[in-house]
Amino acid sequence: MASLSPKKIRVPLNGVLLLDKAVGWSSNDALIKAKRLMNATKAGHTGTLDPFATGVLPLCFGEATKFAQDLLDADKTYQAVIHLGLTTATGDTEGPILETRDVDITKDQIDTVLAQFRGDIKQVPPMYSALKRDGKPLYEYARAGITLEREARDVTIHLLEYVDYKAPYLTVRVVCSKGTYIRVLGEDIGAALGCGAHLQALRRTQVGHLLLADCITLDTLIATPEAERAELLASVDSLLLSFPEVVLPEALAQRFLQGQRLTLVKEGVSPPTTIGRVRVYRQTAETTDGGDGVPRELLGTAQLHDYGVLAPERLVSTVPKK
């Protein structure tokens, strides 16, 4: 009888893999593949990309999963190709064609319509989405031929920029708030132009401050020797760089890790100038630092209140408590 190969022992990795997701992969399938390649114990993704879409998909490992919500809430940047004159059931290339119309659109008409979708707008979520109704995702109802009423949602289009137009393909750049459906935006632009449209291609180029230029593909991950793959992970605090930082000396770090609130000015620590969420570090003797020459070790996040009161929020459990 052939001997069974020993089961691999999963490794408790902590960090962020910036993945450039390819066409055809669901976000969850890409996560499962990367987790297996990294041989990691715990992982999650931050913000779903449809299978036909590509681009930035941050994958969080270990302690980084505690801070994934911050990326879910972050603004996103996309480059989208809108196919004018053709509508589909799903609003993208995945669904059957519903209607085809002639396209006779000028650049001036495009500029006028794009202006209507900048700023705070309302969007009706698509039926082909993972939003749930009575415990079932909407796409299950849609596949059964059932259309349900959906309440319009408030979203913000911070930037909607014309990039190129070669009929019938309109390329735009979008910076938007969380919860924005670019498929719906493409359909709505087509409707406003009077010809209908669907999304031909979508590439996410930025999530928060995380850039496509810093991402790797699954092919690159596969080609990297297994012993070197952990080196591809960005640090846990790469998810938090948009928040002000507080660096605590050892004695205050210990109190912070015990859940104590700290009045920073009273303790001799200068607080950031704005209240809200901050990232908190322990000052160490190690060589790694945040670029200012001050060695530090991430402790977690906190809320900074009036009068410099620092309230612990989410802590990194792997920090040794001496």
C-alpha cells in the first residue's frame, strides 16, 4: 500500500498580500488559492471584485484580518470601459444581451452626462449582487427570473474623469466611496446618454492608499519559491497608514495593552492634532521604523478623544506582553 504524504502544517502568518486579481477568478477563489500557496492558517479578503474585473485585491493574513474593515470602508479607484449601445442582464459581460441600439454620441454629450454623476448620488443595487434578502443573495432570485424592489443607496463619486472614447467604448476613471457599484454607474451613464450600456471591463487601481503598482499576480506568487513567499507580505500596519500615529514608551504600551485609557498630554506624549482613529505603536530598540528614525512595533488601533484621551480599540495579539 502506498504511504500517505504527510499533511502540511499551516503557518500563522501576519501581513497583507497585495494581489492583482486576474480575469475569471472570483475574489474568494483567489483568496483560497493564495492561502494554500502561503500555507497560512487564517486569511480574508477586503472588498469583492467580480470575476470579470481585475486589479487590487488586498488579502489579509493572521492579525491583519482584524483591520480588514478599514479597507472595506476606504475609497476605491477604478478604470472602467463602458460599452455604449448594448445592455445585458447583469450590467457586465457575464449576462445575456438584452438590447442593442445605435450609438451617435459626441464628446460634449459625454461631458454633460458625466457631470450629472459626480458628488453625492443615489444608486439602486443590481439584482445580480451578493446583497441578501431573507437570507438569500439577490443573484439567486435574479437567476430564478425574480426581480425584487431594492431601495436606492447613497454613494459618493469623488471623481468621474473622461479618459477616452472610441465608439462604442467609453473609458472613464472613477474614485468612489464604499458600496458603489461601477456596473450600475456604467448602466446609468448609458441610460442618461439615451443608448444604454454595460460594463465591458473594470480594473481596480487603488484601495485606500494601496496601489496597483505594488501588487503581484497569482502567477508571480506561484513562481516564487515556497520559502520566500512570506517575504512578499506587506506589514500589518500597511492597512492603517491613512490614520495618524501615536508612539508610546514601554510603560505606557503595557498599560495600553491591558485596555487602559491614557491621557497622552498628562503622560508626556504629544497627541495627533485631530481626534478619531489612530494607529498605536510601542517604541522599541529594533531597527525597523516608520521612516522617521523612531523604531516601533504595532500594538493596534485606538480612538483619540478630546483632551488627548487614547482609548484602545483593536489590539495585535501577537505582541509579547512582558
